[in-house]
Amino acid sequence: MVECMIVGAGGFIGAVCRYLIGLIPLEQGSVFPVKTFAINVLGSFVIGVIAALAAKDSWLDPQIVLFLKVGICGGFTTFSSFALETADMLKSGSEATAVLYVSLSMVIGVAAVFAGQWAVNYMK
């Protein structure tokens, strides 16, 4: 139960940070989602730093790692977890699995968005 509260507290911080970045005014008319892209890249960088520190330094409390990785980074963007898992697969020599994971996640994820939208529009 303590772990859930740790993740929840971190998730709150990450989600609020994501919301605040979303409020940054940018030039209208851009098709490219700059803020989401920046959030995903920043979250991926931060989770990479945390994972490297956790692997390198055994003194880092596992609950702090949980708070930072799953809580803050997860609340900020789940893309960071996706990127870390892919990087871990590539580092361990599982290139084919990594490519399959990325490909399926992208194709099925986008298809799931369309399916969800279709389901809502169909139910009208």
C-alpha cells in the first residue's frame, strides 16, 4: 500500500508538470505537436538518468526510484517507460524483440485510438 501512495504522489507531480507545460503558449497553426514531443523526449531523458543512477548506485532507495520512475515520469509521460523498456531490450541484445515491441506499440496504439473513437461515434 505504501508503494501505491509513493507512485500516486509522484504521479500527481508528473501530471501537474505535464499540464503546466501544456499551458505554454505556442504559435497556432503548427501541425507538429511540439509540446507533447518535448514532454516525451524530456521524460525519456529523465527516466534514463534515473535508471542509470539506480543501476550504478546501490545506495539509492528503491522507493525513491519508484517515486521518480513510475510516479513522476509515469505521470509526466508513459512514453518514457516505453522508451526505457525498448532501450533495455536493445542493450540486452534483443533487437528483434525491441523492433517488434516498437512496431506493435505504434501500429496497435494508433489503431486502438481509432477503434476507441469509432466505438464512441458508433454508439451515438
